[in-house]
Amino acid sequence: MNSRLLLVGDCFYEKSNDMANKKAEDIEIRMCGIEPESIVDGPGFRYVLFVQGCPHHCHGCHNPESWDPKAGYDITLGEIMAQIKENDQLRGVTFSGGEPFEQVPALLELARMVKAEGLSLMSYSGYTLEELQERNDPETDELLGLIDVLVDGRYMEDERNLTLLYRGSENQRLIDMRKTRETGKVELFHSDFDDEIDII
Ligand code: SF4
């Protein structure tokens, strides 16, 4: 990535000021891989972005090649949206990783475009919702405000449970972000069947 990375503790992400002069479609995301039509990363057919870079280094992570923020490749938001618009079977987009919340400015732009297409948005994060809120970062808050479902928390090998819907360990929460915004407290999907989360 040519743009500068902002170091905040363990965090690294493109500083939004560096994107100010770019058209939204020319903004780049550092990517590990893309699954254009997944049925396992949220309800319905979903376009899944596995972003590059993760500071959490969870023991037992299935995707350690996504950890190094300098590995992977760049892709523009314009290229991503062209692929998404090509497929009228898609119900939504899922941000996975890697750690999506290490690339907030670019993913916020993408989230705006995805929602403008009427698609649902799901995201994974190794951070908890509370940790993200404690950043007190307006862009992180805006991105959280566009997400319909958040799976939060690091993967913990000793809490591994393969029967859980869309997540790998018991500590990870399947958060109904729409309801959470309405009530002001963390609202979970309690069922491990698709029906409950089928709202998005
Ligand atoms: S947060 Fe996800 S990608 Fe990052 S180390 Fe943990 S399991 Fe792997």
C-alpha cells in the first residue's frame, strides 16, 4: 500500500486524511482474499472480503497468513463494487479477515457504497464492541452504525465450539447491531439457527 499507515498501539490503518484527495472508487483496501459468493459467512449469498493484517494473533487462528499487514494485495473500492454489482443474487457483504477494524477509513467508504445498493452488512472483529466504542473514533462509530450484524471478540481455542452459527468460539458474540442501536445496550442473536438472523 502506498499510503501511510497510522500506528496506534497495536493498530495500523490508513489515515483518512491521506484519502481526502482520492475519489471513493480509487481508495484501496489491503486484501488477503475475496470470496465472491459465500454461504457460510452470514445469511444468504454474500460477497466476503478477507482483509489483510491482524494484530490479535489468536492461538488456533485458521487464517494466520492474514496477520502481516504488509502481505496481501491492494484492490480499489471501485473494483470491489463492480464485482458486487455484477451479481444480483447477493444478499449482502461481509467484512472478515484479518481484522477489518484496522482499515476503518477505507471500509467505511465501502460500507456506505454497500448500503447505498440496499445490501446488508455483516462484519467480524477480533475486538469486542466495547473496545471499538472505547476508541472514541468518529469513523469507527460511523462504520459500527452501518453494520447490521457484528461477530465480535478474538478466537479462543479453549472455547472452540463448531456448532455455533457464524463463529468459532463461545466467547464470540453474534450481535444484532440494529437492535443494539435502538436500545442502547448490546443485543445478541440467541439462536444458532439462521431463522433469527434471517432479518438481514
Ligand atoms: S482475530 Fe481472526 S484473523 Fe485475527 S488472529 Fe484472531 S482468528 Fe485470526
